[in-house]
Amino acid sequence: MVKKEGVMKALKKVLDPEIGINIVDLGLIYEVRINSGLVEIDMTLTSPGCPIAPQLMSEAEKNVNKLKGVKKTTVEFVFDPPWKPDKMSAEARKELGI
């Protein structure tokens, strides 16, 4: 059975190449829904025009699809609420000197 904790662990392997911090600690993951092996992820970007959006989506889907029991992963970009630096984990803020 697929669990949210496993999905989040898989998503932590996806690094934002411009910043060098994973998308979970950056606070980009807004919601994870799991239903019968289908995983739906709502995520945002640090800016709506982010040029690496397709790469982040592809890597997120690829990493989650590797989990046992996952049939399909879909990532949808959402921008409400807008991302703010306060969504980052304490570790990410410390690493960036914020």
C-alpha cells in the first residue's frame, strides 16, 4: 500500500537545480492524494514562469512511480496560494541563509 510518507520521501530526491534544495524542503508540495495506487500531487513553483517546471514535474513523477504499489503519478501545478519563502523548512532556510 502506498503511503504519503513514502511519496514525500521520494519527492525529497527531486532537487531544484537552480537552488540545490529538494522540492519538499522548499515548500513546493501542497498536497498529496493517494487512491488505489493513483497518486496526485499538487505542487507550486517559486515563480509561475519557472523555466525548469517540466523537469521538476518529470522527476517528481518518475521518482514516485518507482514506489511499490504506485500505478500512476500525476503532478499538477497550482499557484494558489502563491509560494513564499516562509513555506520552506527550517533546514532549507538555514541552508540559504534566510
